[in-house]
Amino acid sequence: MKLTAVLVLIFCILNACGPSISPVDSAVQDKILYIGNGTEPKDLDPHVVTGVPESHILMAL
């Protein structure tokens, strides 16, 4: 029983010390743009957009 607990503890410690990738780095690698907008954009066509959230998304692109 003690051996199992020690092995689990060692596994947890080694797993925590390993390299981890942040969500931002993951998004950059996958070429994903995350924007914390309040509402779902109605459209992303620059000629149709009249709202501010949509304009912010278009400027970020």
C-alpha cells in the first residue's frame, strides 16, 4: 500500500515538473484567434458590419 502511494506521489511530482504549454502558445501554433467579445458577431463582412464588437474583430484580423 505504501509503495503504491509513493509511486503515485512520484508520478505526480514528475508530471508537474514537465514542460507545459500555455493556452496562448497553443492558439498561436494552431493559428486560432481568441477574442473575448460579449455577443456573437452577426457578420464579418466589412461592408455589412455596423456594430462595435464586429468592428473590433475585423480590426484584429
